[in-house]
Amino acid sequence: MADIVKKLKETGKDVYDRAIQGKKPSLSFPVRSLSNVKYHPKRGFFEIRGSRTTRTFSYATVKTFAQTLRMISESKKLVETDDLATKREVYYISKNWADARFDEQAESDTVMDDIEAMYGVNREQLGFIPEEKGGEVAGRLFIIDRDRDTGRRLRIDCTRFGSGAYSIPISVEHLDFETNAKFILAIETAGMFQRLAKHNFWRRADCILISMGGVPTRACRRFIRRLSEIKKLPVYAFVDGDPYGFCNIYRTLKVGSGNAVHINQYFCVPEARFLGVTPQDIIDYELPTHPLKDVDIKRAKDALKNDPFFKYYKEWQQALEQMIEMQVRAEQQAFAKHALNHVIDVYLPEKLAHPEKFLP
Amino acid sequence: MRKLQCAKDEASLAPWAGRGNPHFHETFCRITAINVKRGLVGTDERRDVMAETGVLTAHDLAKRQREISVAEFFTKNRHLLGFDNPKRALLSAVKEAVDNSLDACEEARILPTVEVAVRQLAEDRFVIKVRDNGPGILKSQVPRIFGKLLYGSKFHRLRMARGQQGIGISAAGMYGQLTTAKPTTVISRCSASKPAYKCQLFIDSRTNEPKVVAEEEIQWDIERGTEVEIELLARYQKGRQSVDEYLYETFLANPHLTLRYQPPEGEPVSYERITEKLPAQPKEIRPHPYGVELGALLEIAERTKARNVKTFLMTEFCRVSERVATELLQKAGLPDTLRPSRLKRPEGEKLIEAIAQTKIMAPPSDCIVPIGEQYLQSTLESLVKADFYTAVTRSPSVYRGNPFLVEAALAYGGELPLDEPARVLRFANRVPLLYQQSACAITRSIATTVWKSYGVQQPGGSLPVGPLLIAVHIASVWVPFTSESKEAIAHYDEIIKEMKLALQECGRRLGRHIRKGRREAEAQRKRSYIEKYIPHIGIALRELLDLSEEQERRVCTRLGELLERSRS
């Protein structure tokens, strides 16, 4: 903690000293984008390549300069008082900053990501926390946590949430696990998770079900990562059969994102493999489809051209090209066309019989 | 072509057809086209059969075919003259009278003072009265000028003037008599030493002859001038196409005019002349060979006093020197000594062809008088409060042998509305044009000028949008209008090209102004950054580093200096 405060102060000191000396201060950040990542399966995640941008004090940057420094100052206050502020709260704090305030939360989030990247830390270390929940868990898993007030050891049974589920907290570093499940099934939609949980699919397949709710949050990625690493469990992803499901949800789960390039190392699940829905599944299971929109096609083509992950794997290139050629996409829930539980009775058992055929 | 009765009459009074103006044909072909019908030729037997079946023969048709007077023609086609609805009729009547007054004053080198009164008698009944201080009209000419269509001094000459055909004021009178059965009243006096002559007259629409119903010599407290009074069916409305707007714009285009106006309701309006200088007297010119068509050429040849075709070319046309005449005749393969009266269609065709192939000097340009950049600009300055004004007068150019000149002016910013299409003021020979904006070459020229490069928005192919007012004036010995109501200028390539060149020059100047304004705004914005953002850097640094107030102030000052020194 003291360490981060020291770093924050150093930034301020540097700006101050240069200004007093009559030199233009500057702030330097790693470039947060796909263009600044490299991928090798041995390392397992999107690593930073080292490009940096330097923001030198000028008319064009003075506003962002003021905002960045004020947010750094807020962070210092939070860390020193052991308090936390959500991203939304930080946005509201800026409303005190007169002309330097943020007009949209997206602006304050960007500045926050910059600061995070600048120090190479996770935002929680700066006292900032996200709004969104981490995801939900059901199945053969005991989570070892501590009681907030007494600090007593809690042993949470994830089979015993009835029609509900365990909710992944924002910080998961202190959790421990006990399980005899064979694998983790990471599911895109809450709807599919509900179906599988309701019919106790985890019992039949001996697994842990985790709902990601779209692109998995950092907490969700970190949770799956720690669980799979500690318990040596394979992770299978079950998402919609569309470019968003492949290129955003699955890719981010497995190797991280361009935007969070400075922390991907911790917030990814290199062991994850892709169960479905694959383009081939759409044909094999005669799924009802929707036509690909222009944005879908653009996303797929972009991935083929610019995403180091997809550029590495031939299998994925084939899958994306197949989808572009088919011009259609299919959702997880499309199996309901055959029967509501077709996915439980037919699709998942058939797929799980051959995990070696999963896409990397 | 069959000649109209009125045309013959006029020919005896003035050599009307002589000048070979191409528009002469356009105007009259339209009239005679209705007159000329082709009959069927058939035998008597066939005629009987046809009569039984209701089919008409040439003989039957011949009984119905008769001459149509111009007056009669215009009675039925009043829209061609701008009398198609009561609102426009009021404007057209005032306009014709005022245009005539101004032309008369300028020709007599008198600084014009024109008084206009519009009085409402009943819901849709008005009287217009226009009085000038012009040279007056001889007693003998009054009935013909006001009681006969196509009678006037301007049609036969190639000379820059407001009126052109001699239709206007008598058409206004005829409209009045048609709608109210009241005569036109004219008072005129040529000098203080002569009595004033007052006369009331109708136009016989069948014969196109004036019918004077009352005339007398009267006491008039005006020393010299003319007054015309017409009662007519009309509607008075304010706005862009109103009498008020027309008079105002007339004043704008004629800075030497003093104008007093009593509207039907409200206070009288008075515009005092800005300059005591009359516009230069436009010179009359002979037709230029490039504008002449075959029929006109033959007619001039028939009438000329020249003894041979070479002299004919040199005396009847402008810019034909002996060298040019020789060249023309050589190319046409005609002997110099040919008598002009022997010039018939085949020879004429050869000559026209030779003209097209020969380079002839452009007509003289001293025959057109611009308003002038200075006056155009001050005109706009008096019209609107804007940030920027400019005006451009082009040098004269030629279309179809007619010299013309284009002027453009614009005002930008200030109180002009921000998000509306540019307001356009159109003038032709100092006359404001209020109707048919979209059909006009001026509008077309503005819309096809690329305003985006000057920093003004422009939706594809239409008028630019922004706080912009554009005035365009075309001056010519013969302004090509799309119809006799003289509201829209025809789309000649040469004219549109000149207009665009004038507009582009205005646009370039405007572009410089807008860019300068943007640079200044940008600099201002940057300066404001120092006050807006630097204090926050100071606060952040104080919080981070526990700075004293003095230190915070110092770092802020330093940062401000750094910004001011930086270029970007």
C-alpha cells in the first residue's frame, strides 16, 4: 500500500519539478490496444510489447493532464484511508472539478485505465472498484471465505444455492477452493446457466457451472483462473456461435484484452478451450440462425487481420472464415428448437465426449 | 410570319423591327403561333361528308380564323406579365410604373424622386399612384404610352434600361380596366412654362388602341413630372414578395433615388438618396454579329440605307471593321458589291455561317453601367448588421452578341439567421426580382458554387446554409428573362459562368474572413485553458505533495507560462 502511494507521489513530484524548472512535464503510459500485444501459447496470454505513449503538457493535453493528476490525487486519498470508490463514484467526484470534470463516465474510465496502466497495477490497488458483478457459480465446489465481521472461516457449498447461485465477489485473491469436479463450464448467458443449473447438469456431468454474463469481468476471469490453476481443472467455454462470442468473450477469457494489456497476466485463463457453439455445430445440429450483420463480419475480419490470438491458430482462422462464408450466426439457446433440454440431453454430452476436438 | 396589326402600326411610328434583336422573334413567335393554324384541304364532296360527321374543313376553319391583337392575347395570358394573382398584380403594377419613372429620369439626366402611394378602397380593391420628377410626356404620346401594348422607346434599341418591351405599364392599366372597369389616369407636365395635361384612358383590347375617355389641362403644383393612377383588383401583403420589399430593394440598387412610399396601412416610408451622382448614361449600341439570327439579318438588310453588302455589315453592326467585313464576305463567298436588298435566304445562311467562323471583337462595354462595388457593399451594410461585407464587379462579357456584366455582393454573420439557407437578392438592370427565385440563373449560380471551400455549409446542390446574404446584379443591354414578367434570368452558360466567377471571388474573401475568425476563436479558446485547467493541476499537486499555497501558486504560474510559450 505504501508502495503505491509512493509511486503516485513520484508522479506528482516529477510534474512539479519539471514545471518549476520551466520544462514541459509529461506522463507516459503503455499503449493499451491490440496493436501492442503479442501472443505465444507457452506464455498463454496477451503480453505487452512495450509501446508507450507520452502525453506532453500542451494546449491539446492540458485538460486530460489536469484530470489525470486529480484522479491520481483521489487514488492517493483512497489508498491512504483504506477506502474504495466505484468507477461511477469517481465520475461523480469529478463533478467538483468545475471545467475539468468528466461529461461522461466513459471519459473517466479511460483516464482510470491510463493510470492503472501507468503503474502496471490492477485498479483495486488504486482504490477503484468496478460496478459490475463478477459472475455466478453453481455446482460441485466449496469456496473457502472469511466472515466479514468475525473473520471466521466460511465454507460455502455451491451445490446448495437452490434456485439461486454463488456470486463472485469483486476481489477473489483470498478465496480457497475444495472440489472433486472434473471441469469448469464457463457459460456466456445467464439464461443458459439457469437452464443447466435448474436441471442440475453439474451433477450429471460432474462439473462447476459459471455464468459470465457476456464478456467476463476481471473478477470472473481471475476467479476461473485461480480455481482452475489451484485445482488443475480444465475450463470449457460455451458461448454464442457468433464473432462477438469468439472474438470478445472467449478471447478475453482465455488471453485477456488489448485494453487491459498491463494486467492480462493475472486476468486470463490460458487453459480455457472452446466447446461451442462452433460454425460446424450450426450445421451438425441444424440450428436456427440469424444473418450476420455488417458489424459481425467486420469484427470477424478484423480479428483475422489484427488479433494475434486468432492469427496464431489455424483452427480459429478456419472457424471464422467458415462463419463469414456461411453468413449466419446462432445463439446458445437455439438448441431449444429441437427440445428445451436438447442441449442437456444431446449437445453437451456429445461434445464433452470429445474434449480433444474443442477449438484452442 | 404573319404580321400583327399592332406591329404594322408601330412600324409606321418607329422602325421597330429594324434592330434585329433575337428576342424580338421569341416574343412574337409565341404570339403568332396561336394565330397561325393549318387548314385542311379537301374537295367539295368530302366537305359535305365531313360537315355531316362534324369534321371541319379548311373553309369552315377559315371562317373562324382571325387576327388576335396583342392586347387580346395578353388579356388571356396575363400570367406572362405578372398579373396572375391579386397579390402579384399589385406588385407588378407598382413595379412597372416605378421602373418607367426611373428609366425616364435617368435618360433625361434628372436625379429621380419617386412617390408611390397604395390606397385600399375595399377588401380587394386598391389604387396605386406613382409620381416622378421625370421629363414628362408629350400630350400626343400619353395615350399611346399608357394605352397601347408594345409601344415604347426601349424595345427597338440595344441599350441598358429597366423596361425592355414596352408592355409593362399599359399591361398594368389593362389589368386595372379588366378587373375594375376603371380607366388609367395620367397627369404629365414637361416644363413649368407649360400646363399639365390630364387624361383618362382605356385600351381597346381588340385593336390595341388607346381610347381616351376624358382629357383636360389642369393646374398642377408639380413643375415637371408624370403621375399615373390605376385602380385594380389586388391584395396587399407584407413579406419577401411585397410592394414594400420591392421598393426597398429598388432603393438599395439605386443609391441615387429618393423614394417616398405611403403603404395602405401605417406610416409613410421615406428613403433619401445616398449619392447625388447619377449613374453614367449607358450608350446605345448596334447589334453584334454574334447575336444575329437569319430572319433578323434579312430584315435589317431589307431596310438598310447601305448600297452594298459590305457597307451594310459595317454600318448596321458593331465591331465590323472593313477587314472583318471583307473576311466575312470572303468566307460566305459573296461579292462585296452585292446589294443588300438582294440578300435572300441562301446568302443570309452563308453569311450567318461565316459569322460563326470568324473571330469578331467583343461588343463595346461602355454600354453597360454597373452599380459599383462601393455602392453594392454600402447597400448591404444598410440592409443588415453583419460582421463581413464584400462586393465584386466583374468586367463586361458577352452572351449571344449582347454585352452584359455581373456584380455580386455578400454579407456574413452578425444578425443574419444562423441555420437558414442564404437570403438571395436578385437584380437585373437595377430592378429587384422577387418571384421565381428557383427558376433563375442567379439561384442556379449560387447553388452550383462550392461554398464548403469557403467555410460555409451547403447541402448537396442547393443554396448555402448559414448567416449569409447574397446579392447578384446583372446589367445588360438585353437581359434575357425567362418570360415577359421579367422575374427570372435565363440560364445562358456565359451568364452563369460570370456569375459564378463573381460569387467565387466574394466566397474567397469570405473564406479568408471566416478562417481568420476561426483562428481567433481558437486562440481565445486556448487562452481560456490556462484559467480553466491549470488550477486543477495545482490542486492535484498540492494534495499529492502537501504543497504550500505559495508553492501551488508558483507551479500554476509556471505551467501557464509554459502553455503560452508552446505553439500547439
